[in-house]
Amino acid sequence: MKPNIFNYAKSELTNDAITCWLLDWTNSEHEIYKNLSQDMIRLFTKNKDLDVESVKIKKQYKNIDVLVEVNDSEVIVIEDKVKTSSHSNQLERYKDTIDNEEFYKNYNKHYIYYNSYRNK
């Protein structure tokens, strides 16, 4: 069986915090964590050649679980669920929000949704 973070992170807010913590390592000098963080960003953007120099992380920005600005050129919107499913067209609403924001008009936009259930 694969390790499941939700055996340890019992809530969505905990999962958001772990995601933010991992992504924030891009701003550090610790090579191993910095590489992990940059690889996560490349995975989320589907751009294996992206030169990740800086990230700015916002939690609960306009109800978006995690919003990540990368290099002032990429924006990643992350919606995650723990023990529940998608509802109210959340990701579509967040997409509309970001697509219509003047600040992000020249950014490449990436929308991530992930859902996991804890093992009992």
C-alpha cells in the first residue's frame, strides 16, 4: 500500500499547510527541499523546464485553498478535498475569478484539483 498523507493530515487545512510548506522551500537555500519544491511546481505547471526562481503563496485567497504565484509569470490555483467531493463548481468558479483578475491577465494559469480519502 502506498503511504497516504491523510493518515496523518486529518483535515483539509492541514493538507493546505503541508502544500504551502513544501512549495515555500523554493525560497530557501536548502538544496534538497528547494529541488523538491521546484519539482512540485514543474509538475503542477506541466513544464519540466520551468526555471523556478521565486514563489509567493496565498492561502484562502478569494476562497481558493492555495494560490501560488511563480516568477511573476505563472499562477497555480489549488483546490483540495479531504473526505468529501467536489461541489458547487468550485474549481470553475476559481478559474473565472483568476481569469477575470487584471493582476493575473498576463500570467500562465494552472488549475489543480486533488482529492484523497484517509485510510481507516
